[in-house]
Amino acid sequence: MDHLARLQQCTLSAATSSCSQGGRKRGFRKQPLMLPQLGGKDEQHSHPSFEQSKGLRIVTSTLNNGRRGFMASSVSALAGLSVGQLLSPSAWAAETSAGGGSVGEFTNLKSVDAGDLRVSYVDVGPANGPVVVLLHGWPYDIHAFYDVAPKLVVAGYRVIVPSLRGYGGTRFLSADTPRNAQQAAVAQDIISLMDALKIQHAVVGAFDWGARTACIMAALWPERIKGIVSVSGYLIGNPKNNAKSGPPAAEFAWWYQSYLLTDRGRDGYAAQTAAFNRFIWQQASPLWKFDDATYERSAKSFDNPDHVAIVVHNYRWRTGVAPGEARFDAIEARLAALPLISVPTITMEGDSNGAPHPNPSAYAAKFTGKYKHRQLGAPIGHNLPQEAPEAFAQAVIDVTRL
């Protein structure tokens, strides 16, 4: 069977258990494909027949995770062109060995100048599909969404996954720009990225620092945001409030923040970044049995020359110990009022989240639009997209259908 025929078979029969490509088997989950709907009630759709697929653009993405692979194919209407004319190269590929505990990685990363940064980002899926922006936090990276992205591509979405300032391949354009990680600066980064990519509207799915950013974008730029999926809910902060000490149990939970407020903590974090962050992974997700290869894949992102400065400033700024930049004062003044969020929202939480997080009942009233909360049982912890990619991807698909 030639490559085109194999690709058509894989694309149009993905509900089967496997298909052959290049002499190797690529496994598929036996489940129907969820396609984004233009209107009406949500439905589950199996792949169309070949006749039904004529005139559709087929965009492929291939991942190989050890011995198991995932080939994502999404379709969007584009009449008048043949399948052969519209086949695109693989949007990303994971080059890994068959054994040894290796894990796949995003490759073919793109970069664009946006605001203060040259942003390194993943861009996969149909170019004309609805856009999803996925945002990681600390101490994580773009690979938190490695198993989420293909599920969204299958559903027809264009998926953008940027490395935040201080992570991965993202770099400051000027040595003179303060290495500032206040919440307004990080949110402005993503708005600037959307502007640079000419993305007018997007769904944002996020956790940790990323979830705070998603909430800010939804609160201050609701016309740009079609919906958000926010792990741990409403995370917009007020440094004046955070400067006040809490009860002993809360202070104990935030030990790493207090540590980073000191010069000793800054130096310790710089000297032992990888070991420190792995410990945070273990604390935040105590039941998640990640392996060395999974952690080391993300740990590469902490080698960014600005990483330590960004992490330290974030925790010092949010407790009022370090100042922000005056150019963000107007935004921070609005955020200090803890504004309501009116865009469609799904919040999520894992029962085994070992990181400090609010009770969902404490923030539900902050979401005044269409809203649902989804609680996931043990062993799901803090890094919910990586620990429960199916549930997270489904929430992203569902949020604009509430």
C-alpha cells in the first residue's frame, strides 16, 4: 500500500485498533472522534466514509511514544481540492527509541517576536481551525500538553502551546528588559503572541501560572477569549492581600514561596534547579508515578538563561516583596479588584492535588457566565493536563458548548 493510501486508511478508519505506516503499527484508541460542532446539540461522530470526505482538507500529525504511537487527523471543509493536493507534512514528530523508558517530545517548534519576547511555541492542527492556546505553569513546560494536543487536533482544533517567559526556547528580545514575572506581564505576553500570530479569538486551557494567565485574559480581554479551562479555578492575585501572613498550615503549604523570598533560597534554587523542581512535582502530585524520562523531558526547559530570575521574581512580586513595572500598573489596579469572569468556563481539580489550591466553592461566584466545575478523583494531582489528558482535552472541547 503506498503512503497516500495508508494515510487515507488511517485517517478515515481511526476508530479501528491499528493501522500500518512505514512498516510499523500505529495504535489507536477504540473510541469515536469528537468533532467540533457549528451549532445544535453535542453529538459523537465516527469518522466519515471516504466518499463523505471528498473535498475535505486532511491535516496529519504523528507522535511516537516509545512503542505506542498516535496519528491525529482532523478535517475541515475546503471544497474543490483533492486529498492529494492538500496533504500537509507532519505537524510534529516524536523521535524516540522503542524501549528504555524514552518519551516523545514536541519537535519542529516555531518562534515569533511578540511584545518583549521571541516566543518558542508549538503550532499543530488545521491552520483554519478554531484556536486553542494551552498554557503551562511552574515548574512545568509545554510537554504537560503532549498528550492533550493530538486529541484536540483530532477534534479539528489548531493548537498553540507557548513556552512562557523564562522557559524553553523563549527569550527576551532585549537584555535591558526587566526579568519581570508579575501576573500582568505574563498575561500581556500571551495577548501579544495572539496578536503576532493574527489570532483574534481563542479558547485557553491552562493550569498553575497558566491558569492565572487564562483568568486574567478572560477578565480583561473577554472579546478575545471564547472560553477557558482553568485548573484550580480563579487564581488572579492581589499582592497586598498576599503580603499578609496566613495560618500555620497555609504557610507550611507555601514553604517554597517563603524559601524563594530569601537570597539563600534564590541561590539554592539556582544551584539545584532540576532537583528542586522534581521535588515540587512529587509534592504537587503525590500519586503520579512519572518516570525519569518524563521529568527530564520537561527539565530541559529550566535551562533557559532567565528561568531562575523569572521564578524568583514571580514569588517575590506576588507577596509584595519585589516591585513590578510601572507600565503594568493600570492593569494591576484592575486585577487588584479581583474582577469577575463572564466567558464560558470549566474549572477542574484533582482530588490528589498536593499544591496549595482553593476550594471550588470559594471561587464559583467569580464566574458569571456559563460555568461548570469538574472534579477528578485520585490519583489525579496538580499537573492535571499531563495526568489526565483525556479529561482535560474533553473540557477544552466542551467549554464553548456549555
